[in-house]
Amino acid sequence: MWNTPSQEHLDSIPRLYDTEHIPTEEKLIYLHFFLGGSDWYIAEYNGDDLFFGFAILNSDYEMAEWGYISFMYYCFIGGSLVKYV
């Protein structure tokens, strides 16, 4: 992994459902994963492997949505770049 998030950085991300009272347009983004034309903006983390955030797959902004992504799966499909936000 080019820039693996440190445990300290991961610990600073709110846990899953901790920000569900915050409207999606006001959620803070803590990590940005990207691969090809796809982007994942991470807002929550379960402390193990699962992230919640906004996904734009293949630059398709019309079908972009909030959802979950496994960090292990992201690495499996070839994800290698992480940008700290």
C-alpha cells in the first residue's frame, strides 16, 4: 500500500453510526481512497475493516452514493493510494 493509514489516524475517524444524526452534506471526510476513475470519501469506520462513505465509481457522478466498503476488499481489487483529508 502506497500510504497505509496509521492506527492513530484510523482511531481519529468516528465509529460507524456515530455521525448518523449529521446530514450527509455536512459530514466530515477523513480519508480519500482512489483507484482509476473511482473515489471513496470516508466518513466513518468500524474500527476493524469496514468504512462508510461516499463512493463515485468510474467517474459516474449521477450514480454516486453513500455506502460501505471493506478496506480488505479495496486492497484486493488493487487499491493502493490513500490521501489523508
